[in-house]
Amino acid sequence: MTFRVRVSDVAQAQIDKFVDYLRGYSEEFAVEQINRLDRIFSVNLRESPLTWAHFAFTGAPYRGCLFRVGRRTQYWIVYTIDEDLRTVDVLHFWNAGRDPGTIDF
């Protein structure tokens, strides 16, 4: 049974900023990254959200999936799971290069 994935307003704004960042690269590269991200949301998080460990900077109940873009850029997809309701709530799409103290729940 799959989970329903919900994206918070904060995470959506961060994803939108990521899409703007991709405009500086080739269309082919940008489309590849967007498709990869979409697959994580529509397949991985929907079907097996327990795959990833608790988020390193906070621990439970938050989980983190590291999304790598090219060689240097990385983003954490930070989310929680409600197994009873079968939902995954994506809280942040957070640039891993930022100071860990700046993430706010």
C-alpha cells in the first residue's frame, strides 16, 4: 500500500528556488534533475519512505533523503511519516551547504 505525499508550503518554496537555480544550467541537465526529484516524490517516498534514516541534524521523528545535483550541490528532503494515516509530509527541501542551525521546524 502506498503513502500519500504532501509537500509543505515551505518545502514548495524551496523547490521553486531550486528550479530557478537550475535555469543557470542546460535545459537537458535541468530536466534530468527535475525528473529525478519527481521520481523520489512519486515513487520512492510513496512506496518506501522508511528506507531513509532519521535526519542527522535532528533525529526522530524527522527523516532525511539526500538529493545530489551534480558533483557539489546537495539538498536534504526532510520529511515525517504517519504510518497510521499512510502519509509522508515533506517539510523542507533544504540546501545541505547551509548552516545546520538555520533549519527551522
